[in-house]
Amino acid sequence: MKDIDERISIITKACSDKKGFNIKILNLKKLSTIADYFIIVSGNSTTQVKAISDEIEEKMGRAGFSLFGKEGYESGRWILLDFGDIVVHVFHREDREFYNLEKLWADAEELDSII
């Protein structure tokens, strides 16, 4: 569990460092095989969304954790970062409200931030 706590902490701190807001950590272990955790964060502009994504990728890489996939970076509206058992969704505020992943995964346990 220490490894997962460390990775969640690195990701949520990177989000906060770039002024990401409304950070949610969802435990999906009992609900899905896609990932064990979703971390969802919002930014106010495409520039901020990309900066949050870059910060997460850089901090996780520096800590020795591999990024398996990245989608949506070009548009900067909804960037998905796949770290295997943790998937990070970095949303532009408007797109987050529209897609409302928290409602879609309403049965997931929401964890407190580990920062």
C-alpha cells in the first residue's frame, strides 16, 4: 500500500503545485478492471491543464514511475495519463462539468487527499 500512497501523493501534490482544483481520488478496485484508482483534477484553461499534466508526468518520472499512455494532450481539454493501476484525468473545468465522471463512478469510494 505504501507504493500506491506514494504515487497518489506525488500526483496530487503535482496537481496542487500547478493550482489544479477540485482534486478527487476514486477507489475503483471493487468496480472495475480498468484501474484501481482514478484521480480527477480541473484547470481553468488549456494552458493550465497542460501544465498540470506536464508536472504530474515530470514528478512521477523523476520518482521512477512509468507513464504507460497519454491521450488528449494536443487539445488540452481532457488529458488522460495512464500509470497502470492509477489513471489521472486532467480536465478543463467546462469539460469536467460536462462529462461528470464522478457521477458516472458514483459507487466508487472517494478517498481523502494524501498530500
